[in-house]
Amino acid sequence: MKLFQKLLIAPATLGLIAPMSATANEVTISNFAPAEQLAVTNSRVDGLEARLNNIEAGSFSETTTASFSADMAIGARDGVAGQEAITALYGFQIDLNTSFTGEDSLDISIDAGNGGTDGLDELDLNETNDVLTVDGVQYTFPIGDKTTVFVGDNVDGSMLFNTACVYGGPSNSLNDCGNNYSALNGGQGTAAGASFDIGNGFTAAIGYTGDGSTTNGLLTNEGDDAYAAQLIYTADSYGVSLTYADKENPQASVTDSTFWALNGYFTPSESGSMPSISLGYETGSNSIPTIGTGKYDSSTWFVGLQWDEAGPGTLGAAIGTAQHTLHNNTAGVEDEEVMYEAFYSYQVNDGMTITPLVYYREQSLGVDDQTGIMVKTSFSF
């Protein structure tokens, strides 16, 4: 393969940051201005300090925190014309969190990066053309002891969902555990949702995303509205979730799509040679912009294994369809795009994790299959 001929050396190099030391030289009063000028300077400094002391404290909330993360990735893939060269990209994110009551949370995400689609789009890096951009604003608050509510903009409408999956792979195609369309992804506009603790291991959640533009508006025939609901059961070593979503897209030839997703996982009671197992299956009706004419159904499936204590890191492997497989459509297209992947995530220290990923993806419609090798280094601080 062209890819493996190029990658004769592992596509990742970590640099060491050498500590910087500061030195101070001995000085005497003769090095400064005459004593009179020094006295004048001290007086001015004292005056400035007095004015600063008069500024009211607490202008910045004591409950506000900030966290930072950065991803640096290098790799390449074979099978995509013009994207077979070794590429290095990055993503950066700032998360600001503020609480006003101790139980609520105002969250703002600011992103930057040059992720794009230059061969590493499987890693889902931020793409902002190297410009800091507000990626989402949301406010979450409790109502009573069992209900949590959120409202926001440019965030996932299914943010409070808890899909039954414990697989944590880094790829963009399989990291949703088969929930390709039932989840309400961010970026559409206004979002809102709630979760409810039913008790005895059961939890329910609902979500909404809407256009929010002045042209189409929310909850109108012209706007893109999506609704979803989820029921989850969680036990000590396993969990099951059922998700339903209804998506309206009046600008496309198919105006209404519905999805059902069933997910489950099992985790061993003791860490060891046995991995956790995550399963997912999703089915849709009129779910993808029409190929040809007419209506059709589609589906996707997923199986993921993960060893959380594989040596010093986490080992994972998964197989599933990278996108929905079309059924009963008039264009006669019914090719599964099956994807296989394996990753190993190694935490170097509290703030640095290295994750290599290898995958193979079968393509449909006569397109060449893809093979990719990538390494992502994540920093959190």
C-alpha cells in the first residue's frame, strides 16, 4: 500500500520541554537614578497602589473556572485521492464554567484549530481556520431533586442523554456506538432538553434542536426542527438504552426522518483479561437525502471491545458500519461501508495522553477502500 511505504517510521515524535531558569545579577543603589528621583518614583508607585486598592474586589466571579485542552495529530490514509500525504494538524479548546447557586452551571466553549478534512477527519479535530470561535453556550440547572434542564445554542440537543456504551475510541465514524442519527448533534441552532431520574436504575431524557434563524424561526414549518427521547436502565455491570428521534428538514426532498436506536454494554466485575462489550443498532426511515427518487429505510450497527487496564493504558477495537446502509430504495444502492479500527490510549501523566489509531474502511459505489494510521497527543491543563 502507498501509505505503509511512506510510513516507515512511526508518525509521531514527542518533544521534551526543558525547564527554564532565571538568574539575577547583584545591583547597588548606584546603578539607579539619584536618591531624589528614586523618592519621586516611589511616591508615584505608592499612589498607583492606593488607586488599585480602591477597585472593588469580586468583579470576576469566584465560582468561574477555566480548563484548556489541545490536540496535536499526525498521520495519513490510503485510498483518498489528494489526501495520502502525511499530515499534521491541531485543535484547541477553552471551557469556561460558572455556577451561581452551586447547583447550576453556565458553560461556554471556545475552539480553534485547522482540523478540516485533510486526511485526519477521523480524529474530529476542531476546524476554525486558526481563529478562536465560540462553539457553544449552555445553561444547566436542576428542578427539584430528580430533574435537570438545559438550554443553549450550538450545543447537542441530546446533551443530557446517557447512551448505554462504554467504548471510548477516538474515530469520528465509530465513536457514537452506532447512534449516527438518533443523537441530536450541535451546530443547528437553539437546543434544549431535560433528564429525569425515575428511580430503580431508570432514567429518561428528552431533547430538541431548532433552526433559530430570523428567516425560519423555531417550531415552524419552514425551520429544521428535531426531537428526541431516551429511556435508560443502568445496573452495576451493564446498561441498556432505547433512543427515538424525529427530524424535520423541509429544505430537502425528504421532509421527515425517524430513527430508533438500541444500545447496551457489559463491564466485567473485575479488571483483567476480559474486556467490556458495547453493542449498538440503529434503524431509520427516509433518513438520508434521497439517492434517486422515492423513499427507503436504512440501518447501522456497532460492536466495540475495550480493555481498560491493558498494561499502562487502554486498548480498544471495534467493527461497525461507518454510515447507514440503505434498504428498499429505488436507486438500488445497498452497500455496507464496514469499518474496522484498533486504538491504544496511553496516559503519560495527568495532563498528557497519546493515542495511536489504525483503521480500515470499506467504501461503497466502487470507491477505493481506505486505510489510515494516525497518532493523537492530547493535553489538558
